[in-house]
Amino acid sequence: MPVENRWYELTREKVLELHKGMSGVYWIADINKISVYIGSSDKSVRGRLLAHVRNKRCPKGKCFRYVEADTYDDVKRMEAGAVLRHVRKHRKLPVYIKSYPLLDLRGLI
């Protein structure tokens, strides 16, 4: 499993280095390494990140990091926890997230 705090440049070439079928949570951050988007995939983190690069969904995004997960429940729990930690630290959602992930946050607060 990669180290959570390791950031990679958000380029097509770097994203293509990821394992094709890996599930997990990913962060896209600005030049200052502040998350502008936190997302997840239970099928392919690589595919989701490639979509971000291709469609320029996060224009402020300059780098990314990720953590692998084993199950769908792990993915959703990790994503909700990551968003909650961001909100606690920065007092707001990441720029490109409109609401909390759809998950029961009672166990995380």
C-alpha cells in the first residue's frame, strides 16, 4: 500500500503508472498540496483520475495521492473520513465537493 502523504504530479503519464483495477480513495490537490477534491472508486482509481485529467474536472488540481482499499465498505468509509478530516482542518469542503459523501458519518465524528 502506498504512503498516504506521497504526492504525485497529476499528469496522464503518472496516472497510467497506477494498477488498472485498484480500488481506493484519492485526493487531488492544488499547488500548495491542499485538497481540492477527494474521491473514491471501488473499481478503478486509475480510471477516475484519468477522467479528471482528460475532462479537466478540477482545474486547480496539480497533484494527487491515493490509498488502496479492499472492499466497497472500506472505500466509502475511508472517503467519508478523508472529507471529514479535511473539513475539521480547513473548516470547509474541498473546492470541487458540493456535499459530504453519502455515508453514515456517526462512527467517524
